[in-house]
Amino acid sequence: MYNPDFNSTEFGGIKNEAGLNRFTLSVKKWIEKTNAIGIKATTGRYGGTFAHKEIAFEFG
């Protein structure tokens, strides 16, 4: 809704594969494939996954 660059066709492909046993999806892959905003994944010693509070509340 707030991201005009969101790749909805790629999202459809991810949604179709989500029920398969071989399906895996990382946060980095999600960001790369769908051009997602509001979520960030960093690696390293102080890395982690960070999300906008609206996104985090949905998962909580």
C-alpha cells in the first residue's frame, strides 16, 4: 500500500510456493525479490532483522 515499487508478481510466485516442503525464504531474499521497504536485515556481530513497528505488530 505504501510502496509503489513493490513487485506484486514476484509476491504471487512466493505465495504459490509457500505451502511446499522445499520452500525457504529469508528476509534478505524477500527484500530482494519484492523490493520491500520497512524491513531490514543485517549480518555481522550486531546484525539482526529490524522492521517498522506496524510490520512487527503484525508478526507479534
